[in-house]
Amino acid sequence: MTSVPPPQVWLSIRAVHARELIRFLVDVVGFSETAVFGEGDVVDHAQLDWPLGGGVMLGSVRDNSDAWPQSPGQSAAYVVTDDADALFARVVASGAEILKSLQDTDHGGRDFTFRDPEGNLWSFGTYRGEPKKD
């Protein structure tokens, strides 16, 4: 019997300073740098994997001929983490703008929200969503 991989969601981001954003997301937040293609300051495509599945696909801002035009700093995501407290401490230490401090939620999670160096909004927390109804 073949195992079916868990479903994954991939956030797509365009960045003015893509290589700096990659460093922040890897070194501070904890994504794994799986692939980065491009030369110099230009990132044609990067894949950053999240330990619990899914991740981020990102690249440098393109000209008007881009088939997927997206303005930098306009993305937002909620990402599940097993240790919101440790991640919060790393993000605070990095100097990132905290929009919502670490707190327990009324739906049973523990989360926080911040803005990355490009302006994207990130919420990380322990809430994994409600079980699917069959």
C-alpha cells in the first residue's frame, strides 16, 4: 500500500530584497532552504520548507510581463508551529515588528503576529484547526 502525503499549502511571495527575506525566514523563523535559483540579488525561484509541511515559494519582483504579478509585502499567512513561545522569542530578538504579542486564544491555541522585513504578515500558532467533518 502506498502512503499518501499530507496535504500542503504553499504561500507565494514576491520580494524586493528576496535574498534578505530568505535569510530572515530561514535563520529567524525556522524554514529550511530547499532551493534557491537566480544570480546576484535576483531570485528567480526559491523553495523554503516548513518542518510540519508546506512552505513558501518566493522570488524577486518581476517586470510587468510577470504571469503571476504580486506586489511585495501583500501576503499574509497563518502557520502551525509546535513551539510558539520559542519562535516568538526568536522573532522578537530579530527586531521584527510585532503586531500581536504571544497569547492564548479562545479557540484553544497560542499564537502571535508579526511583519517580516518585506511587510508581509505572519501569524504563527499552535492551533491546528478543527477536525474535518466527514
